[in-house]
Amino acid sequence: MPNEKILITDDEASIRTALAGRLQANGYSVSQAANGRQGIELARSEDPDMAIVDLQMPEMDGMEMLSHLREEFPELTVVIMSGYGTIEKAVEAMKLGAFDFLPKPCGPDHVLLVVRKALERR
């Protein structure tokens, strides 16, 4: 069973909770942040194996958080997630170093598949 640490950053508590529950049920250790600044602080203190980051958040959006994470943690695998995803945003996220782009809502099996592939990348 996996024991990797995953950081979820999303301003919607219901999304964070549902995603965390699904990942924890599959053996992952999960940390949750409500915004980009909090997510970066958790990344610094908890050294996660990967991060799932919402695109649209107050204070610091997902693209800005992705840029900060790439600078401070170049080996960290980051997946961007958004309910407002466009092809352009997905391409931009990938150019900034995201491993993948998940649309919201996303089926739990698809999330687990992306997480497994992202962690294998390490």
C-alpha cells in the first residue's frame, strides 16, 4: 500500500475533503491547504511527494503557486486541477512544469490513475 505524501490545495473545502478521503482510503498521507500561500508553507514544512493544486483561488492562484513550487521544489510533481479548465490553461500549466491537468469534476478512478502516474514519475 502506498505511503506517499500528497498536498491538496483548493479553496473549496468540499473538494479538498472529498479528494483527501479518496486518497487516504487508498493509503496516501494527505495534507490540505485552503490557498496558495498556505500550500507553499505546508510544502516547506511537510516535504510532500506530490501536490494537487486548484487553478482558481483567492490570494494566489494555481499558476502562481505552481511557479513558486517549481522554484523551491524542482523535483516536486504538481498536478493542476480546475473546474474552469481550457486547453490554453492546460498548455500553460504544462509549460510551467505541471505534470498533468485535471478537470473538475473528475472521477475518483481517474484521479487515482493520475496520482499513481505522477508518483511513478519521481
